[in-house]
Amino acid sequence: MKRLGVNIDHIATLRNARGEGHPNVIQSAKKIMKFGAHSITVHLREDRRHIKDKDLFLLIKSKIPINLEMAANPKMLKIALKRKPKYVCLVPEKREEITTEGGLNISKNKKIIKKIIIELNKKKIRTSLFINPNKKDIKLAKDLGSNCIELHTGKISILIKKKKKFKSELKKIISCTKYAKYLNLEVHAGHGIDYRTAKFLSKIDGIEEFNIGHFIIGESINIGLLKVIKTFKKIISTK
Ligand code: PXP
């Protein structure tokens, strides 16, 4: 069975817009799990623009299976070792980016990535590296001892959304998945995935986990609006 991890960063974005407690990130995470997701992903960014340290603490305290996305640096390693999420996915991080723009540059950061993987694996925290679909990084991920890779699906998602040719990117993702499975790595996919992209990617044997955020939160607003408007109309027209 393919697993669904839901990224809740943008629930926190919405909450932070008012600096109060609504929507409640912990309650939302609990609901998402109750509705059938397999894990909750949060990206604790250096600038803490959405998820905050307290959110991570409370989510883990609530026994929710957390996949912590984090930059590969000693500060974040310290937090991960203290909080002990179930899973960690190392991602590149640039302060000025709107979202995670590409995969990790593993060759350039080998030493720190290896150290983090060793420390996390010692604590039985599953490790994953977020990479652009390419075999060189898959081999490096294996050599550094990572348990999983997460293939960056941003490029194929944009091609599909813009109705451009995407078959060659799809082929690349298929052959990377095969290669990673051959090396005994677990394969995940994430970034920019909507219903249409998910339909194509879910046909690929070997992708075991999808981590999806922005579309799920955005679409939940579309779907939820009817109920909320009806509730408000009832309240304001009742004396
Ligand atoms: N996977 C990783 C590693 C990410 O960095 C992100 C974005 O935070 C996602 C998945 C989810 O991407 P999206 O919000 O576009 O679905």
C-alpha cells in the first residue's frame, strides 16, 4: 500500500497570519491522522516562518508520527535528537525561497549529511534525503547510509499543470525509482503534487510514500467553504 504523508506547514502559515491560535495545528494534525493519513510532515525552517518549535514539541508529545523536514546543519540535528520525531527528511534550505526549490547538493555536503544520518539512525529515526531525480545522488544517498530518498517532483508537477510534455521527466522518475529499489532504498515522492500529478506518479511501482502539502490544504478550503458559509448564514439569521 502506498502511504500518504500530509505536510501541514500551511496550516501554520494561516494561523501565523493572525498571530493567534486558529486554525489549531495540533488539532488539524490529529484530524488528518483520523481521516486516514499515515504521517504528518512539518518543515522547521531556520526563520520559523510557519511551523514553530512549540508545534514540533506538541505534535511529537501527541504521539503523532512526524516526518521532520530540516536543513542539514548541527543546530537542526540537535533539535531532532532532542525531540526524536519518527522520521527525518533532510532538505536544502534558502532563507529567501518561497518553498524548497530543488533537491540537496549531496556531494557538497557529504560530511555533515553523513554525520546526521549516523546520529539519527543510532536513535532509530528513519532518514531520508530530498533529491532531484538523478542516479548520482541516489548512489550517494545509499553510500551515506540513508534509509530512504524522496524524489523532488516539482518539475513534473509544473509540466503537468502547464499542460506541457512531461513524459521524459516521468521516465526519469521511473528509472530513478527502479535504481533506488535495486539499491534497497525506500522511495518517496513530494513537491507540487495535485490530483493529476498523483494519478501519474501513483502508477509507478516502487514509490511507497507521497508527501503532499500545499494542494491538500488549498483544496480543503475549497471543499470546506460550503459548510462554513452555511453555518455562518444560520448563525446570523437566528435571533
Ligand atoms: N516534500 C518535501 C521534502 C518538501 O520540502 C515539500 C514542501 O515543503 C513537500 C514534500 C510538499 O510540497 P507541496 O507543499 O508542494 O505539496
